[in-house]
Amino acid sequence: MRTTIWALLGLGVVLPQALASDTLGTSGFTLCMQDSEIEVQKLDVTYTKSTKEVVFDVAGTNSKEQNVTATLTVTAYGSQIYSKTFDPCGTEVHVAKLCPVPSGSFSAKGEIAVPDEYASQIPSIAFSIPDLDGQAKLTLTSDGKDVACVESTLTNGKSASVKGVAWASAGIAAGALALSGLSALGSAGSTGAPASSPTAGDVVGWFGSLAMNGMLSVNHPSVYKSFTKNFAWSTGLIPWSSMQNSIDSFRKATGGNTTHESYIYLSGLSTASESNGTSSSKRSLDLVYRAVNLIARTDSSSNSSSSDLTDCGSLNFSTIKCYGEELMIPSANIFMTVLLVFAIVVAVVIVGILLLKVILELWALYGNFPKKLATFRRDYWGLMARTITNMILVLYSVWVLYCVYQLRNGDSWAAKVLAAVTLSVFTALLAFFAWRIVYLARKYKKAEGDTTGLYENKETWRKYSLFYDNYKKDLWWLFIPVIVYALAKGCIIAGAEGHGMVQTIGQLAIECCMLALLLWNRPYATKSSMGINMTIQVVRVLSVACVLVFVEELGLSQTTKTVTGIVLIVVQSTLSGVLAILIAINAIIVCIRENPHAKKLREAENANKDLDDLTPLDARESLLIDHPPKRDFTEMSKFNFNAPYEAYRDHPINRSNSNGSNDRLVYADYGVAHGRSHSHDSRSSLEGRKPTAPGYGMAY
């Protein structure tokens, strides 16, 4: 069994880590026995690979002088790998200051040699694998009964939660955003051009799903739990001390309790934990909660208040509350943190667009202004509104999650009001756009026989294409199930917090339904979008299925959970890397190749202009053109066939909408059947008929 456990650590080579040190040590501690006669206040245990020795440092207080026997037990991934019992008064491990344990305060250090049979089973990777899932436990026994028990996390100082990974993932999202901007610039004024994939929404949505997996109320392997924290930024959880203090003041003024739900309190716990021997490279706030247990035992007034924190003290068990507090964001501050981060991003977008407007105006005054930028210069307010709407669409699932969480767990009435109002406004905004697009689709279908006007009408495309630009023309409606999917996902994760089985099964059902919808319709307009989005959804389904392994009710071993967690990290990291590569490739393509959609549009417009100039006497071989079948012959009644080649001109065809732009970029009937209105004054009605000159047909 020990060989299997340590072989498991070999999987850690797939994770990029710094050069390993040669020590394993404890990180923080917690008491594992109530009403103990000996109160332990300090415990440091370190194993050095080069010397094969365990060095321990223990301190505490004792109510009376007594002889004790110490037992040191080490476990890894849920299984015991080493146990040693020794007498501090013996010859093998002699600790003079614990022989006997004096009354009052005491402090003792000692060394224990680890036999080769155990030391040889510890592979070198154990000193570099991140978030080593191990514990060291020290039990003191006197006269056959336990008088003290303390345990600590075993760590090598490495963690899968790395700031460099967080910055790299944010850089990938920024690259996708820049690529989207370049694509929009290249197709400025064009209609029907799908966005280049992967878009910023695809990337942020993917990273957000990784962070949300870490918020589920299951017993995550510590390595996977730390890994998901690298992507917390994508859900708006960005710790900022001054912001947290401001939120605390706001909550305090609006009915919130900041005694144990504040940034100052969390910071104080962290300081107390470090003063109790915690390494500065601690991997999470798990050790902080262990320190809280000690504080609670020495201060009876803290018992009731710290009871809520002990749920997060379990090594790997997580909730939205614990996830935020491990990032140094008090649980009651989570919604307000996300709200302020969103407000800051919106402010940056507004300032950036206004700055772009100023630059374009100066360019137009003092330089040769490109025509393709005229749309941006003229419609910057619309650009600003569409950008903010797109942000709401991309972050809607995360927003629902935090709003529902605030409404369930918040303590400030003002924060609850903000959560209810923003959730209602965002939901109403998306519902309005959905209704508007459906209305226009029905209007186009009634007037023209299909809904291609959503893609070919310039005004409609400019206003609403952000919802359906990646979908095929006959599957424009798929954005509605996507919005419902985001709503349901956020509601289940936040609404069922604390019930990991319900969260996981509910989310798995939603992800499977979305995958089935995508596989059945294959809705994306380009092959690249199809492949990328299908792959992302498949990995999402597999990820949630793997998270089901972490559910405590299933009772699977810690070894199985850790193997699953490492496999998840490998798969999700690989997909993230592939997205980064695709973004780089697409950026190169956008820079060196003409936009194919703009090229097709230009050719179609040129062909349409040529066909509009045709006359019966100058057909320019137009009869040789392979005309598509006409959908409507109503317009044929508007021609006067009494005079040779004499078109009826009393009622000219209006080929423009009210905005002056063509409803259709390329007409299927090539200028014959543009108008759809049936006027009572046309030649097809009796009232509209008028006599013609003799000799050119029958007179009326």
C-alpha cells in the first residue's frame, strides 16, 4: 500500500515546479482532542532527506508534572506510512525537557532517525509535488490514556496555486480579447461575418468553469483545490485590502456583522497562524482555521463565533464561503467584491472607448482617416453599450451564482438589495434582447420567407449580432438555451451550497443537456468554432463527472480522489494551452490575410450593382447567369406588358428601408422582386388600370 501511495506522487512530474528542496515539514496545527491535560501551543516537525532524520519542536502548558509516551504518526493520501512510539526518558529518543513533562509551560526539541526501510520508499518527487496531501500527528499518553493530541499538515512548500499561472491565464484572456478587437476592425461595416474563435467569451467562460468547480461542496484533493484558485480572477474574486476594508465599512453601516466576517479578522487569524509556526509559503487558509481551533479553546468567548469557521478547517472540504476566505475575501464580502470589480471593468471600458473616440477625431483632423474606422468613430455610444451587454452575457452565470449566494447568506440589507436589483436588471436586459431578436426574426420570415435578414440587414446585425454571430443562419435562436443554461448553472451551485451531491449531479445534468444540444444541431458557423466549443463542452462534462468522485457520500479513497484530481489538472491545463496556441495562430492569420467575409461581401455588392444597371436592350449576358429559384412572383404584376419593353413606372420600387440601407445584401431575384407590398394601385388590380395609346395593345 505504501508503495502505491508513493508511486502516486510520481504523477506530479506533469506539473511544472521549481527545483525541489530536500525537506518535508508541518504547516500549522490543530488539536485533535478535547479537554486535554496538556495544551500544545507549538508544533514543528521536519524531515530532511539528506540526514534521514525527523526533527520536532513542541511547546505548551501542563496542569501537572507527569511522565508521557509520545507517538508520532505520518499519513499520506489517507493511509498511514510511518509510525513511531518513543519514551522521552528512554535511550533511543531521549528528550530531557519532556522527562517528565513539567508543570506549567514547557518546550522541547528532539530528533528521530528514520530507518532506511521507510526512507527508501520516499521518492524524490515527494519533495517537489505541489500540495502534498499528508498529515503528521503527535499523541502523548500517560498511564494508559491520551493526555494530548495535535496534528499538522505535511507539506514541502510547493503549491499548485501559483501567481504566475493566474497571470498567464489572464494573459490568454487578454489575447483573445485583442484578437476579437482585430477581427471586428477587419470586418468593420460588414455583416454576417462570424467572430474569430476562440473569443474572449469562450476563454473567460472556460476559466470561470474551472473556478466554479473549486467552489463545489465536495472533498477536493488539495492539489486540485489549489489549482482552481489560479482562475478565481475570472469570476471576479480579486483580493484587494483597501477594497475589502471599504466593503466592511459599508456592511457595518447597513446591518452587517464585521466582528468575525471582516478583512481585519481574517488578517488577524493569518498573523496568529504565522506566529504559531506556520511557514510563510503556506498553501491555503486551512492552517488559519486550525489556529482558530487553538484560539477558541483558550478563549471560551470565541467558541460560538469560531464554530462557523471550523467547517472550512477540514483539509479539502470547500464551499463558496471557504473558497473566498482562502483568497482573503470574507464570505460576507464576496458579492460586493465582484460588484465593485465589475464596476471598475465597466469604467475602464467606458474610458477606453472615449479615449479611442478622441484619437479617431484627432486622426480625422490631421491625418488620412481610414474608411473602415468610420463606423467606430460615428457609433461609439453603440459600441460602448454592446461591449457592456456582451460582458453581462459572458459573466451572467457567475453573476447569478454570487447574487443567489448573497441573497441566501448575506448580512447587509443594502448588499442584498443590490444583489436583487442587479440580478433583475441583467436578467431583464437579456430577456429584452431575446424578445427583440425573436420579434425581428419572425418579421423577416413573414416578409421574406426566412430569417437571413438577421445576418444581412446592417442595422440589425450591428445591434444584435453579439448574441448569434457564431451560429448558422437557421440556428440563430441557440443563444436563448445558452442564457437559460447559464441561469440554471449559477442557481444550482449557489442554491445547493453545502450539498455536494446535489450540486454535482445537477450541474452534470445541465452540462450533458447542453452537450446534447450542441451535438444534435452543430450550430457554429465555422469549423474552428465548432471544434473548439464542442471540445470545451466535452471537457466540461468530463470535469463535472470527475468531480463526482470527490463527493463525500460515495466514500471513495483519498488515493482515488488524488489520482482523479491530477488527471483533471492535466486535461484542463492541456485544453487551456491549446486555446492559447489557437489564439496566437488566429492572431497571425488576422494580421496577414484579408478578411474572407469582407471579400465575399465586396464581391456580392459589386455583382448586385452590375445587375441593377441591366436593361432589356443591354442584358450583358445576364441570361447566362445561374439564377437561383425565385421565391415570390408578386412583383411581376407591377410591369406593363401592353407596350413593348415598357416597364410600369407609376409606382417605383422602393429598395431601401427607412434607414437608407438595403434589407438584403444580395437579392435572390436580382432586382425583380424587391418590394413586397401589394398596392391597390398596381396594374394587377382593376382600379389601377389605365388606357394606353392605340396600337400598343387593348384600350380600356
